[in-house]
Amino acid sequence: MHCCARICVVLFAAVACGTLTSAGKTSNINCTSDGYFCINEKTYVWCDPENMDQVPTTWTCENGPICMCGLALGAAGPCRWDYSKPEVNLTCTGDAGAVFGDWSELPTTLSSDIYARASSSHVQYVLYMDSQTWRNQLSTLMNQSFYDQESLRNIPANEDGTAAPCSLHPPFTSDSNPSQMWIGKSSKNSIRLPDKYTGMFLAYAQDQYGINPSVLMAVMSEDSGANVKTGSDYSSSFVVPNEDDHYSCSGTCSDFYDIDADELSTLASVLAVRSDVRQGGEAPVYLSHNWYANQQWAEYMRANYTMHVDRSVVLAALDFHMLHTIVFSLDGVGMRTSWEKRTRVQRDQLEAVAVVYAYSEGLFTTSFGSNSSLAKCPAAKDPARFCGLSAGGYVSEVMTSCQALDQADEVYDYDITWADVQYFVQQLQATYPYMTVGTISLDWAQILSDANEAFTSLHVHRIAVDSTYAGISFRYDFRALLAVLRVNLPEREPLTGPSFEAIDHHFYGIWLTDEAVADSAQWPLSSCSLAGSHLNACGAKTATSAAQAVALPSLVLLCFLALLVNW
């Protein structure tokens, strides 16, 4: 469903060349013809036709524009807002790096010349675990009355008792649910988990990125149908015939999510630490848009993400995480204008529709903008049907399927064995190819050791409650185990680099203040964190926007707070 509108690069208006500043050093390039040669997205050399025998100096595109061309001819230089080619007074051949490419100096720490935004903290509260005290916290959690309470789950409904619409974040009935995992299994449709391991990654997507599993399930059903049970028997829990089987498309299915490799210019902002461009070592802070164009990205993504059902959930969650930050946080999109007029349930619906629409049709369409149909959408109207956000019926189909899952009478529960946890950690590790991400050193042996200790404690509790379990419960225990795992994992990714800078400051306007998803007064524990954060956001038991603002990703080092650009 993704269309070319997703590619922000073709829609930026061309403006004057950015400030060009000498990097103060000569390059190792020997000029063979005159012109501007972009080495990467930020730097270029100029081969002067009158001084071809001299080693050229490296220059930098400053203040936002990027270096566009493998070879650029023209008086204005190669730094442009507009990626589209050819351009007036600029003959452009190839992408940056196509002639002289150098990706060896991808930045690994934030600095004043790297644009960075913390991701939106408009996400739900989740369990908070401290690296030093998580064992006591886990023990305390298992002794809470709600921990094994089957009746804790209430099906979300409107004030008049009708079914509440789909929500981008877990529905409002989850606001007081710290530990149970609720993935619906509806008797009204044939959407099922492909296998039980997919459920584990949907739980990760929920507590790391704040995405309702029902949304990702519904999107997968529309994009590939891989999680749609064939036939008329809806009683089975999984697409695979046996609970412990792994789903495999065996080369006969398409990608699980329709995330096209050539449309990743904005997703590049959050994929840097999840892309193996260095083969270990320290993760880069951001990757160049043009890096993707020159590094056979499609083949890499297909081999490492899109054809693996578990990792594809991670990729889709990263995509939704990035889109959500832009749609919710930038005033020029127009969503917040309508959002402010709505009730909690209506806000959740509008947010889901807007982000799913952006996922399908792209960020740069006439449906978005300060005077768009989205900005003028009446509170009483279904935004997918009446506010220009249908995407040819795609969004409505996703919302209908998502609602059915949220409304399901039954939710998934199944045995999670230690072997299942080992598999989960192994697959998650494949999406973190670096030893260091920001300030986090990824010690997978320690992560597994802590996971094993937590699993043992949870298993003892579980068999005391119900001796039929061989391991732990997916519904009642897995989020607690995830909370322990997340202690030693990076926080949710910030949005960094020139591609996002152009979207942020120069296309969709000023940055809006985050608003809380839920009221922390409903949270039943004395501590909590926001999805994907390591910080305790409930210490003061308030849900103010100031409390949310502390949830910066680990890549955004506290000592660099002053360097985050505030427009």
C-alpha cells in the first residue's frame, strides 16, 4: 500500500544553497573532471577546472540542506533541500557517493552539527525496572492482586456502550494494566498469530514503542495475509498447525509488512542502530539517506528483516514509531488541531487513523497540512471515512480488523518455555548488530543471564498458581520478563540526521508539546516508565507533559540535551 508519496525527498521545495563551510582539510580524491562530487550526504569536494592537478578540499553542507549528487555541474553548488533531479542550474548525475563514496566516518555520538529529536513520549506507561533492584521489584509485582487477575481485562467501549474504535496505543482499558499481555483472538474474523513467537515480538513492540498489537496484526493481515487463518475453522490459535511450530513462508509468501526498501528515507532516522553497516563495534547515530541508495539496501532488508516474521514486527514497529512522532508532534501535519477537540476514545481513534494513513500513503499528501481535511476533521466523524484518510479503503479495513481484535472475548495465553525465551533473545539480538548503542553496552550474555534468573522466579510463581504450565504464561508473565530484558537494552530511538531535519523544521513546522496518553493516577504501582524508556516517570504520580519530557532515548546523552535543536 505504500506509494511514492512516502518518499519525502521528491516534495521538498528547492531553496537556495545552504551555507558552505570548509572542513579545513584536503581530501584523498584525485580530480579527473570538473564539478562538485558529493562524498556522502554532508560533505563534497569541488574539482576546479582551472586547478585539476591540485588535491581538492572537503566542504560541508551546513544548516539543513544535503549533498545531492554523485556529480553536480552548476554555479550554485550541490547542497539542496530538494532531492529531485535535475534541478534548475544544476545538472546532477547519480546519488551522493556514486562517484567518490566514503561512509567510513558515520558519526557514533551526537554533536552540535547532528540534528536530533527525542521521539514523542506520547506513549503509554509500562513496568519500570531498575538495574540494581529489579529482583525485588519482580517479587513485589508477582504478589500484587492484579497480577493473576483474569477479570482485570475490560473490553473497551464508548460511553454509550458501543464498541470503542481501534487505538494506536493499547486501548484506554489498559491504563491500569502494568503486567498482563492482551492480544485478542476474535471469533468474528480469521486473523491469528502466525506462531506464538510473533506474539512475543508484538509484546516487545508494545512496551518498547507503545504500539497496540492489534494495529500491527491488522496491518499485517492487509499487507500480506500471513496471519490470516484459511478455511472456516477459527478455533485454532495460530496459523501454524502446532503451538510450538515456527511460521515459515518457505519462499511462497510476500513480505509480511509492505515497507518498501526504496522508500526508507525517513525511516533511516531510526534504523541506524538496527542496520549492520559496520559489522559490530559502535552503532552510528544516523545513516545518510544516500547511504541507502548506494548500499544494496533492498537486499539487506529482505535478508535480515522483511522475510522473517519476528524481525518484520520490529521493523514495522520502528516505522510506526517514527511516523507517530512526526504525526503527533509536528503542528504542520494538522492532526493535533482535530485531536484537541476530541474525547480520549476519539483521540485514540484519530491518532490511529492518521498514522496508519501515513504508513500507507506517506507523510507528504494533500490530506496532511494545517488547512487539510485532517486538520478540519469534525470530532463526531470517523476520520477514515469522512476526513480524507481512507487510502482507498485500506485504513478502514485496518481499523475494522483492529477493532475486532481489541473487542475479542478471548485473549491469547500459552506456555513460554526457556527455549522460547532463548529464541526470542537470539532474534532480538539480530536486530541489534552493534556491541555499543549510545551509552548502552550490549552484553548479551548478561542479558540472557538476567532473563534466566527472572524466568526461574516467574516459573516458580506460575506453577504455584497453575501446575499445568511447563514454563511461564504469555498473558500473565511475559511482560514482566520483557521489563527485565529492557533494563539492559537501548531505549526507543531518537530521530536524527538531515532527512528528518528537513521534515521537522523546514516542512512541517514547529514542535508541539507532548501530551500524556494516560493519567498516572490510574497506575497501580509506585513506579512506572514510559514505553521504551529507562526512567521512572511515576515517581511523583503525575501525568504532566513535563513528566513525559524526561523520557529521552539513550542515544540522546544527557550531556547533549543542550544540543537538541529546539525550533
